[in-house]
Amino acid sequence: MIYKVLYQPSRDEVPVREQTGALYLEANDVRDVRKKLADKPYNVEFIQPLTGKFLDYEQKSAEFKLEKL
């Protein structure tokens, strides 16, 4: 399944909406996503599973790039 992860680039700073980043990962479940991101300095805000029309919409976006972790 593909997940969209919204995150802040640093765990040490106060979250600011304008700095929120997004990445896309393929994983078995949310726990697997968190394991893959454990060594990154990201402050994970939200993990959203993408299926059906939501996935189709995100894939049409210019920012859609499936990360290999």
C-alpha cells in the first residue's frame, strides 16, 4: 500500500505549516512506515493511506515521487 507522510524537516523546531513537507512511501502498514522513517530527522505529523481515487489524484501531482527507503 502507498502512504502519504506529512512531516516537518526537524524534530527540534516548532512545527510551522509553511515548512510541512510530504513524501510517499510503499509499506505494509503505518507501523512499517514509522520504522522506515525512524532514522530520519523528520517530525512526522500525519500518515495517510492512499487508495482508489485518492491515489489517482496524488499520482497526477507533479510532486508525486515514491521514495525508496
